[in-house]
Amino acid sequence: QVQFVESGGGLVQPGGSLRLSCAASGVTFSRYAMSWHRRAPGNEREWVARIDSSGRHTNYPDSVKGRFTISRDNAKNTIYLQMNSLNSDDTAVYYCNAPGIDSWGQGTQVTVSS
């Protein structure tokens, strides 16, 4: 059974930083690309970062490019999302996922507010 467990969210002031983690189990982690997504209240789920299986290639939408960095540690079956220069538009529940696998964790709440 595939399972993703996100952590690291919290309340942060505008301009601040957070680092999210996602631990995967039940999947041959090193074979899969991984991605981060978020859902803000009243909005559809939005993709925010993707990393290939090797960790060498990453992609981001314009909304977070230059502020968010995705990385992975295949030895720990874990991906990370370093988020800098946060603003109120980044407030959302953040989820990780492996494209092609229909399994979602509980997510971790990120709130950007003064």
C-alpha cells in the first residue's frame, strides 16, 4: 500500500521560509518522479514542483519559480520543498505525490500571515 506522509507546515510571516518533507512508503521510491501540489481554500489543487527520479531535473510553475526548491533523498524515501519569500498566496494545504499513483496523504498546512 502506497503511503505519503507530509510534514513541516506551520504559520510563517510574509517573507519567511519553511521546509516541507514528504516520506513515501509502499513504492520503489527511486524509480518515480515526485511532485508537490497545494490546495488553497476554494481553489483546485495546483501543482507547484516536480523532480525526476534521479533528482537531477526539476520543474516549477511561474508562480513559485525562484522561490521554491524541490529536492529528494532516495536513501530516505523522502522529498523536500524549501519555500522562501513566502506570501499570502502560498497559504494552502501542501501534498506530495508520485505522478501516475492515485494515492494522497493528509497534507500539511502552510499559513502565511502577519
